[in-house]
Amino acid sequence: MKIVYIHQYFNTDKGSTRSYEIAKYLVTKGHQVTVITGNEFVSCDGIDIVSTKTPYKQEYGYNRRLFSFLQFMLKSFVYAIREKNVDLIYASSTPLTIGLVGKWIAKLKRCRFVFEVRDLWPDVPIELGIIRNKWLIRLLNNMEHDIYKQSDRIVALSSGMKDEIVAKGVLENKIDVITNFADIELFQSINIAEQANMYVLYPELQNHFISLYAGTIGFVNHVEYILKLAQNTVDSRILYVIVGDGKEKPRLVKEAEQLGLTNVLFLDSVSKRDAMILMTMSDVGMCFVRPHPILDRNSQNKLFDFWAAGKPTLINYKGWQDEVMRNYEAGHGFDYENLDEMTAYIESICHHRDNYEQISANTKALANCYKKETQLESLELILQNIH
């Protein structure tokens, strides 16, 4: 079948590459896939990529982001309406406006419409106080409800997200959960030479117990929590490494300098491959968010990467991710306020190597539950059934 895949932030080598992996897999299964994205890419791996050339950066303010969303919505609609013989529209949020394009095109083309929920919009920006205008909140809630109603199928990235959508009145049997992927084979392909080269580039990493954050340094990601951990850590062997860029980074770098934190290292954003190499060299992974219950339902792609690398992972919230890690004894979720307990946990697994190795083995077992190949097979079957 021919699938038009609409995703504003399509990437092949940085950040989340979920849409790239899905599109590439669907092509190998004989489907024709056209991706419409705001990022500038040329067609690759059999995927026909159409770029609207819509600028977007994490550093943008609220108004600039809103303009980017609207710009992509209009441009993607124009490009999508030009596509012929379309069987299925796969629209991936955020922003929520992508769902509007999906349902409009599906109606005009008389084809199936699948809406993928990566983030709970507009719930997240409302709960975080980013959107406060009552008229706008009402408009967005109505928009969300209509998109769910018009979609033939909804793909949520976590069971928590599914529960939230069901609570809004959507039938449970209309929603499938396809989490992010643990790319175990890709991590197994990383060799010692690649790690050695990384030590040459970053000699500060040598002879340390590395607690790693790799990703966007934005408001929601709450990377400043790592600075609190660093202040709370006594053992000089433990090094907190923060890899990435984002709106909050300059402020946090300055704050770390003012606090005199010698156990924190900031590195610039790197390619997907280099980020994975750094993960294999780390001892602990970190994925943090601000203390808002709505964020407990998320599905951070880096968490699955750490699992695939066999690294115990720490989160500062509860929810489904904490539950699965506890069940496998493969990491830990802590209440946001329990900074002392998290610090003690890091120091404990740093000191007790046998215990650490067992947790690492457990993490690899957990990763098998979210293996990329299995997840992609499940998604393709869902799309086939809809068609």
C-alpha cells in the first residue's frame, strides 16, 4: 500500500529516529512510503522524502514555535494533497496540528487515517502552565477530541498515554500501544575501536563511573536535576556527563560553573551513532522530567537506548517505566523529592561491582521486551489490518 507519513521532526541521525526506522521498515515490506517533514532531507533507503523546509529549533520561544507549527500544517497539507493513490495517512504528533492535516487529507483522499500520539497534547503544555488562555485551551481540547474521533486507529507510545486517551472517551479497542524501540543489534555493533576514539576526543571520561544524560536540554527535560545530584554526590569517581543542546543549556553551564561542580561535564550534541557509543561507555543512564504527573506517561526514546545498551537507568518519576524496571530489577524510578535516595543508589552500584553487573544483565533482559524488530512487526501488522 502507499503510505503518506507526516512528521515535522523526521531525523535519520540525531535525536529520535523512530519515524525513520518505521518508514525504512515499511519499505522493506513492499510498501511505498512518502514522508512529509519540516526538516531538510533527500530521499533515502527507498523512502520518498518531501521537505516543507520549515525551520524549527528547541531554542525557539512560544510564539516562534507556534508560527512554525502553523507553517508546517499549511505546507504539509499542500504537499500531501498532491500525492496520488494514497491508501493510508500516518500522522505523528507533536504538534497536535499534524492530526488536522491527517484527518483532512484522509477525508479528501478517502483513505485510512492513523494518528500516532508521541506526547499528550494539549495536556502537557496546559499542565506545565505554558498554555493558559482559556479560549485556546478549549479550542485545543476540541481539536484533540475531533482528531481522535476521525482517526481509524490511534497508536500511543505508552500504556499510560493509552489510559489518558481512554479517559477522554475514546474506545480502548481503537488504541494500540507501540512504545519506542530498543535497538539491541545496533548497540552490539559498536566496537572497542569506536570507544577508544571517543576516549581520545574526551579524555575526561577515563577512570570515572559515568552517569550519562544524552538528549535535548529543554524546559521539560529538567536537566538541572542532574546539577542537584552532582552537588549531593561525595564520591569523586562519579562523573555526571550531559550530552546535547537546547534552550536551557547556556544557563545550566553557567550555573554549574558558579557552583564549582567539577563532577559535571557538558558535551555538545553528537550524531546518533556517537551518542550510542557514549552510552556503551557509560555506567548509568539518566532520563529526567519536571515534577508533573502528566509527564509520568511519557515514552522517552533515550530510556530504551540505555536499556538496549544494558545500562541501569534512573528516572525521577514513577509510572509504567518505573514499574517495568523494578519488575526486572533493571534500574530505578524515584519520587522527585528523593534526591538523597537516588544519590545513594548511584554510589551503591558504583561501589559494588558484582551487584552492578547483575543489574546490567537484568537490563538487557528487559530490553528484549521492547526489541525494535518485534515492535516494527507489530506496527506493520496493525497497518495491514487497517488497510
